[in-house]
Amino acid sequence: MTSESKSVTAAIIVIGNEILSGRTEDKNIGFLATRLTEIGVQLREVRVVSDDETAIVDAVNACRAVYDYVFTTGGIGPTHDDITSDCVAKAFGVKNTLHPEAFKILDDHYAEGEFNEARLRMAHTPEGATLVDNPISLAPGYQIENVFVLAGVPSIMQAMFESLRHRLVGGPPVLSHTISVNKPEGKIAQALAAIQNQFADVEIGSYPYFRGGVVGCSLVMRSTDTGQLNDASAAVRQMILDAGGEPVEEHGV
Amino acid sequence: MTSESKSVTAAIIVIGNEILSGRTEDKNIGFLATRLTEIGVQLREVRVVSDDETAIVDAVNACRAVYDYVFTTGGIGPTHDDITSDCVAKAFGVKNTLHPEAFKILDDHYAEGEFNEARLRMAHTPEGATLVDNPISLAPGYQIENVFVLAGVPSIMQAMFESLRHRLVGGPPVLSHTISVNKPEGKIAQALAAIQNQFADVEIGSYPYFRGGVVGCSLVMRSTDTGQLNDASAAVRQMILDAGGEPVEEHGV
């Protein structure tokens, strides 16, 4: 509930049948969610789509029209199932062409005869793309307008993100404060709703937990406004004390 | 690339700001992806959306029109940020009303005076819903048409899935066979693409790995047709041997 006019938003598109089949557990959503939050970019949506042209093109076009930044992960390797660049090019209505800088990076790397037709695919980007450095395995990611196309392997994706991070302009960072209490949500829900109604600029979330037979909940206050955040947190703290609970505090982003 | 006429498809909608902020790592996508694959339901898409009415309603309506089954996780507790049932009701154009069976389950459970207004929210479902049993914490999930509304807490979501699993009618199970080789993808990509072109009913995926300085890839063949799966796997095995590699095999779903 931060001011929409100031917030900077993002979406992630995870591309890969291996996530949808359950073979591979995604590690990229959590990393990007945390890093984007840290730099004041609000992740608003994630889509996981299959290695299917229509699914990828539609997701890219839907997200790039709505969010400030879009990050795709996966599908930029040398094999036949790596179709992300063809799809992103199609989404933008441009050709997927040889990128001279990407070509040079890979041509310098591979020994004579090793830079084959399959690997040449990794030197192609949609026309107009700017490369994103890959310090791990060289084959670059890239940016086209507000869309960043990154690898699927977590270590490479993370390195690429750090390479492009300086290009992102965040909004005011969303600060958070968490207060936990060993009481079930249902006992404090009505009082909590009343506090939420008082603080329109603070988003209050309640997340139940079950730890060793103890039922409790973590109440998370998030806002770009420090004063409002502190006031809402004070109100939640007092509400817990009034209910006979013991508030446990945790600051964080 | 299994026959579209026979396949049974699904989408997951993960509802929750806590996933998008990075505070909570999602555990539900991986569980549902694996279980659905096991019973012959092909997960085609996942969306993670925020606790926002428009975002939830749009995702539910987009997915229920396209896929055989839709599973939502999160947002069915007693607090003000639990808006899933209101949103699903809106998506279906029905009221979110008191469900007599859900009311009885909770009324029997809570002591005198404990079944308050907030908890009463958990006894509401969209009109026409059928309950999904929650053996962990009682407050039920539900099914409305092809949409299953489940809890966000992983242990509860998993128990609810097992409660509803008998209602799902899967298609032919997708069988898989994995062959790994300690060679970079780029070395076998062209030969692999040729094999993919020979086997239209087998989906071949290539997933690179980097283990202790060794670069390799896992080649995953997936099909509902055992004969085609075996033939494609044999072709991949031979291709690896021809390239001087050592194929390492792994069966699985």
C-alpha cells in the first residue's frame, strides 16, 4: 500500500519444463525476490512457464507491459530446448541475430573447432539487446528494453544479477518489522484488522507457524514510511500485550 | 509433445506477499509439481501473485479457463490479509457464504466463546464449493468446479492435497529416463537436436551441471509412450558413446 506513483515494480518469468515436472526445485525466485526487495524494487508477480513458444511470448509481453522490470531465467544455453532468445525476439517483433560482442567473448574462449553451430546459438540475442556479463561460464545474458534475460543455473543467474544490478533504479525501499507471538492467528485477527484499517500506508501480513506443538504467528509490517512503520508496530506490540501475549521482535528488510 | 487430446493439465496459483518479498521461500510448487506428475496430471503453469484482489481474480479466471485443474495455495486463514475466498467467489461470480459443514467442523472444535468473527471467515466458501478435508488444523480447503483452494502452510497444503487426490483423474503418466554425461552441453547439442527431431512424441530436455569443477549435463527424456521413450533413450545412449562419453543412467518419473 505504498504510493503507486513512486513504487518500482518487477516480475520474474521462470522458463523450464524441469521446474513444472518437479525434477528441479527452483532456487531463483527466492534469490531475486530478496535482492529486488533490498534495492527497492517490488516483485509483484512470478510466472513459471514451459519450454513452449506461445507460453513464453505471451508471458513476456504480458509482464513487460505492466511492470517496470522483467527478469527471465532459463533457456539460453546451446541445446534445442533453449528457445528463450527466439521467443523474446518474437515478443519484441525483432530478429534473433548474432551479437558481435557475444560472438567475440565465445570465439576468444573456445579452442579451434570447438565453437560449433550449437554454441553459436549462445552468441545470438534479439536485435537491440545489451549484454549482461556472465563471470562464471562466459555465455552472456542480455537486456532488451525493460526485460533482462538470465541463465537458469542458480550460480550463473546470481552472478548475472550482480552484473546488471547497477542498471536498476529502485524506488523507496520497503522497510519491514516483524513481531511474533505464540498465539493462534484467530485470537488476534480482529484487533489486527483494526490496526490495518488505521494504517493505510503500512501493509500488515500475518503468517501462522507451528513449532514443536506451539501455534503462533508472525505479524509483518511493511512500509516505505519509517514513521508509519514504527507507529503501526507500536500498535501491534500493544495489542499483543493487551491480549496477554509476549511480543518477540525482529527487524529486517 | 504427448497427444494434447489425452493429456490432463493443471496450473498452480501461489497467493502471498511473503513469497514475493523473499521473506518466505515457497515449498508448495515443488511438492505439487512432483505429486501431479506422479498421477498423470501435467503442470503447465505457475503464477505467484500478491494479496491483491484484481491480481488473484485475474489469475484464477485466466487459469481455470485454460487448464483442467487449478490449485491455489495461501490466503484462507482468519486474518484481514486472507482474501482468497472473497476473490475466488468474485472470479466465479458467486457469493462467499457460510458453508454449513465447515461451520460445524469449526464450531465443534472451538471452546465456548473462541469461535469468534475472525475465525468465522474460515467457515465461508464460494457458493457451490465442496470441502477438502484438513486433518492437521481442521479449517478446510475446498473445490469449486475445477479450482482447488488450499492452505499456504506446506504441511497443511500437503495433507489437503492427499485428501483431495482421489477426485483428480489423471491422463497417461509421463514416464522419464535420465542419462547424464560429464561433457558440456555444447559438445552434444547438435546430435541431441537430431535425436529430438526423430522422436516427436518424446520431450528431450538438457540440464547442465557443474559439480566440483566437472561440467556435464543431464539429458531427460519424457513421454507417455514407453516404446518411444526407450528408443529415444537408446539413441541418446549411443550418441554419447559415439562422442566418447560415459552415459550414467537414472530411471524415474
